[in-house]
Amino acid sequence: MGTVFPDATRIISILLMLSVFAGAEDLTLAQQTLLGQQVAEMFQIGYARGPKANADVQRLYESLRKDASNDPRVAYAHGLVLWRLLKNKEAQAEFAVATKRKGAPYWPAWQGLIWTHFVAKDYDAGYARLLDFTRLVVTSDELIGQEREDQVYWVGRVMAALYLTIESNQGRETWLQTEKKLTDLLGPDSTDDYNTGKEAVNARHSDIEEDIRQTREKTQKQQAEQLEKKQSRVQKNLEDVKEKRENLKKTAEEMKEALAEQTAAYQKQMTRLEKDYGFVERRSAVLVSSMAALDQEVAILQQRKKNSNNNTANQIDQAISTIQSQRFVYNAELTKSMAAADQISANAQRLTQERAEFLEQYQAATGEIVQQDAGAEKWKERTLKQAAQLKKAQANPKPVIPAGKIQLAKTFRTYVDLDLYAERTKVLESFGFVSPGK
């Protein structure tokens, strides 16, 4: 498991750390070490998320509860594992259990409980627990100096994160009422730490907003450049390439000899381009249809989310995220297909222009009129259609919005998250163990 037993120089500090937990003083160092081994094993199995992880974790937890039913670290560790296993509702319940153990408050469990409420957008419960937490911080005799400042700082971060992600006017009103209660509880001595926490989150938000602005500007510039290149290519295909005519001047005899060869080559190339264009066109239609189906799935899930509980809502969000990732892949492929279609069309139009010039020179040299290939007119229509679409796009640009980054700025977890691996390390170190890597 990668665990390391504490050496003799750490035993005293470990025992002092253990004494703050209810019931821990009744356990010997050997018992604490055994308990830590079991907790480490539960973490290892749960975080690996194997096929039997849930059953094995529950078995270990039942044993742990018998050995240390009053130790809040055990319930908290179980909650972390459950969250890792995507059992969010059950994890929240375990965090709540850890906050109710006798003895000194176990601050990580309190933070975890509050965090799960706000992630689930259960604001009433979250605000209630946040106020309870703040009262404990203010009145706790165990918290001194930096430890108390850190807890108040965390409260400030939570409140700033909530303010940035609130979606309704009623939500803002509730936030304002809660902040008034919090600042009354904290008093002037802790206001600076509270405001520092808020400022840290606001600075993070400013960085994200600046990144979004730069990304939007970069995307707009790239889009404009792409439109300009396409327009230039289409325009070039539609213009007469007069300079080539001098190179095509030949005698009537030479022109007659060249006609059969040029016609065969032209038809062969155009047949190939037609085949390639048809393939790309069919693939684009499939992609558009697939993206529409995914959009419909997302709409259905979003509607279902409105009538679901918090745990189900989180699962729906994960499903939506997966669908949106797939849609992004389809959209990227569609963009490539459209670019390929543009290039094929450009090649066809170039060949058609060259063919038209050749036939014009042939007619001038021989006096014979050669019927234009029917496919040439079709390619001309396609190119004109592309030109019209590009003109419309230039008149009504639709910059690609970096939706993922915008969503990031509106998400509570962006500003206050529960680092499962860092929390695991803290729990194991409290037992005197060095945490294994990810």
C-alpha cells in the first residue's frame, strides 16, 4: 500500500494529535497503528474504484466502526471514499456523522459536509451548516492563532464562491442575509481573515474572466482569418485567370491533338473529385444528425434534472458532461469535413476554369465549338453557393464562445473544491502514516 510506520521521534507528536479525538486516548499506539492500517486499506480499495470496491469498502468500514466508533476520522475517511465512488448522498451522510462525534469538532468533516450541500445546490442546508460551523469556530477553545484564521478564511472563500455562482435574485437576497449573520458572529477581530478569503476567490474569478476574454478575442480573430481565406479562395476560383491564356495559344493542329488527352484527364480528375465530395457531404450530414440527437438528449436530461433530487442531479450533470464531450468531438470532425469540402470544391473549380480556358482557345484556333461538361455547371453552382454563405457569415459573424470556460466561471467547485487526495493525506498522517501516491 506504500504506507510507512512512524519512527520513534514522531510517536509523542502523534499521540498528542490523537488525543484531540473522542475515544482516541483510550487506544494504545499499537491499536492506533492497526486502525490506521485499516483506514489506509479502505482508501486504497475505494480510490482504485475496482469492480468490487463498494462491497470491500463497506466490509472494512463495518470493522472500523467496531474498533473506533467514536473516532470522527473513520466516518470522514469513509465519506471521502464514498465520494470517490460517486455515492455523493451517502458521502454527505458520513460527513454529517463525523461532525456529531463527541469531543472537539472535527473541522475537515464540517467543511466536507458544507461543501457537499453547496455542490448539490442545497443552499438552505448549506447556509445553516455554515452558520453552525462559524459559531463553533468562534467559540472553540481548541482553535488558536493561525488555525482559527484558516477556518475563517475558508468561510470567506465559500461565501465569495457562492456569490459568484448564484443564479437568482432570491438566492442573492438569502446570501446577503447570511453574510450579515456571519459577520455579526465573527466580529471585527475576524473580519480581515474573512475578507481575505473572499478576495482570494474574487482574484481567481478575475483570472478566469480575463482568460475567457482573451480566448474569445483569439477565437474571433481566427474565425475572421478563416473566413477571409475561404473568401479569397472562392473569389480566385470565380475570377478569369487571363494570364494562362498566353500559355494555351497553340495551332489548330496542336489543339486538336491535345483535346482528347486534356478531356480524358479532366474527366478522370473530376470523377475523383465528385466521389470525394459525395463522401464528405454524406459524412457531414451524418455528423449534423448525430449532433442534433445529442442536443435532444441534453435537453431531455436538463428537463429531468429540474424534477430530480440532489444525488440524481449530480449524476445527470455527469451524463450531460459526457454527451457534451462527444458532441465536441463530432463538431471538430464536422469542421474538418467542411474544410475538406471547401478544398475539394476549390480544386474542382480550378480544373473547370482551366477546362473553360482550354476550350475557348480550342474554339478560337479551330472554329469548332465543344460542349461544356455538365458537371462543370454543377461545380460552379456549388462555388457560388459557398461564396454566398461566406458573405453572409462575414456580415453576421458568430464567434465561438468558449462554453467550457464560461461554465467554469459559474461553478462553485471552481473556487472551493474538496481535494480527495489531499484530504486522504491529512487523514493518514493523523494516524502517523505517509499517504500513498495517486
